[in-house]
Amino acid sequence: MIIYVLQNYNQIATSELTEKVMKGIQKAIDKRIEQAKRDERGNHNF
């Protein structure tokens, strides 16, 4: 679903806008991964 939306967005957006969106998504993913790592070290309540 998200991939489909991104592909659609890609077709209509400028490369600069798309790049900003992708960086924002990547940042959010990285943040989530970091949080998961901290959670894993602190406790095992996923």
C-alpha cells in the first residue's frame, strides 16, 4: 500500500520533493530501529 502510494507520488512530484519525502521516511525508520534496539537492551517487552 505505502509503496503503491510512493510510486504514484513519484510520478507527479519533482525529484527534489520526492527526495525530501524519502529522507523523511528513512529518518522515521531509523528512529524506530534505534528505539527498538533501546527497548531490546532495556527489556524484552515488544
